[in-house]
Amino acid sequence: MNRKTNSATAVLKQHYLRLKKDPVPYVLAEPVPSNILEWHYVVKGPEKTPYEGGYYHGKLIFPGEFPFQPPSIYMSTPNGRFKVNTRLCLSISDFHPDTWNPTWSVSTILIGLLSFMIEKSPTLGSINTTDYEKKQFAARSLEYNLKDKMFCELFPETVEAIKAELKHRKELEKQARHQSTTSEVSSLINDPLQRDQSPLQRVLTNLIVIIGFAAFAYTVKYVLKSIAME
């Protein structure tokens, strides 16, 4: 390990401690234990955005010259905003070393990434999809990330949160299926009864009418007989 890498390692350790003390909203980041120049992050989709409910995993690859040179930034989870496993062209990435500021920290990079993610301005590495498609990616991102070994190793608490959310979704789906089945069975039972009741109701109605006429006729006959006797 040369002097530049030693310097980068020392700076990144400081940035890590600072990040733990003052976390970036919606973003977690952890360096690979065996290589502090490789960091992985996970963005939790902010509320009221097409990414809400999703978890987006990616990585930062820092050069040995950091902080004087910017990192490469990648997104690993399909998201509808960035191409996966492709260097992203951002003002905070190595695509634009001319706009890089050595005073920027890892927190600055993560804030910039999140900010650009929820915007719609195009750049190299971005893709054009609808909000509906982004929401579909968000729904599928949970199970997708659980298949990523590095994600599971570096973010165990997030993994547990994802598992809990998936369990909750399955319970809701089960309840919905049960309600649908109950409704269908009730419909199958009630429909024949409703069909059978219609003729029965007609018979009863007719019978009541006949009895009514008979009672009326009997009453009239009784009245007329009474008058005749007088």
C-alpha cells in the first residue's frame, strides 16, 4: 500500500466516523471490511416519490488519490432511473473530475446521489421510464436485494426490515385471497337461492291475492244474505 492509498484510507476512516455520527437521511453506507476503498450504499426510497417502498443498492469505488480525485459510482438494484452496474455520470463522480471538490465528503456524495436520483434530468447512465414503472421496480427491489450476498452481509438490519415487509405483504395478499374466495362462495350460494325465491314469491303473492278475493266474496255474500233475511 503506497503513501497515497494510506492517505485515502485515513480520510475515509474519518468520513466513516462522521457518517455514523451524522447519518444521511434515507441512505446507509458501509465500506467492505477487507477494502476501505470500496463502499456499498443502500438508498431507501423517500416518501411521495416513485421510489417509495424500495431499497436501492449500489457501490462507490474510491481512488487511491482520494480526496483529491472523485470516486466511481454504480447502482446495482434495477430502479428505473439508472442503468445497473454502469458508471454514473454525475458531478460528484469520476466522470467529472473537473467539477470535483476535495473538501466534499462521503456524506456529500451520498446526498448528491440521492438528490439526482429523485430528479428527472437525464445524464449518461440514466434511463427514461415512467413513474408507474419506477414504482414497479420499487416493489421488486426488496426480493432482488436479498439475493445479493454483499448487500446481506453489510446491511443485516435492512435485510431484517425487508423480510418483515415481505412477510407483511404476503399476509395482506393472503387476506385478500381469503376475502375474494369467501365472496365467491357466498355468491354461489346466494344466487341459486335468489333464483329459487323468485317463483316462490310469485306463488305466494298469487295465493294471497286468491285468498283475498275469496274473503271479499264471502263477505259480500254474507252481507247480501243478511239483507235478504231482513
